[in-house]
Amino acid sequence: MESNKYQTIEGIPSEDVLEQLHAVCYSIFDYHNEETFDQRLSEKAMPCTILCYKESELIGFKLGYQLDPNTFYSWMGGVKPAFRERGIAKKLADMQLQWAKARGFIKIRTKSKNQFKPMMIFNLKQGFDIVGTEPGYQDQVKIIFEKTL
């Protein structure tokens, strides 16, 4: 079994960590905007970033923030393609849930789109329920998932 190192950062990550996060985002997502990412992160209450390193390389992360006094929003996360199917995403999600629960949050919320079926399946396997939908970009529908802690 691989020995990965996990780290939790409360608040805004350092510039060095932000650069590493951007690099991982570019390897995972079709589109990533550093300015929008950094601005959204800086505007949110109680941001928490959980990182997974293989030696000194950031290979995965889970990022969220306080949505309201009772709800933690799991905003974004992912694992570099070469490191998937090794339980890293589950470990990151579990750590995020534990962190939120320890800080008194009652539920955790996340959103996905129908085009991201693996993420939707992952959320359902993690015990999230579909609680609604909302309009998304270019007529796409966002599916809202929640889990009671």
C-alpha cells in the first residue's frame, strides 16, 4: 500500500500551495481559471483545504467552506489521473467530513452536473442524497447533494 501524506489547511493556503492546487486543477479539469478560483476562495468563510502528497508532489485535494452556520459546502476536489482508483478521493472526502463534523456542522452539501457521472456516483456511494437541482451554465442543470453529519 502506498504511503501518502495528508495535510489539512484551515484558512487561505499559502501562495506556494495555491500554485500547487492550480497545477492539479489543470491536470483534472477541462477549464480552470486561477483568478476566479483565488477570488472565490478568499471570499468564503472557514475555508478548509485537505491535501494529499506522494512524496513532495501534490496529487489530490478536497476544498470547501462554510455555506451557513449549519452547512459546510464541499466545493471542489480531485485526484490527478495517474493516481486514481487508489482510495485517495475517499480518504480526502472522509477527512473533510470529519473536519466539518468536528467544527459543529450538521450537514455537508455539494453539487455536480450530469456530465460528471463518476462524481455523482461517488457522492451517492458516500451517502449523499440528491436534494434538488438548480440552473447551471449554458442550460446545464446542477444536481445538489447533501449528507447529514
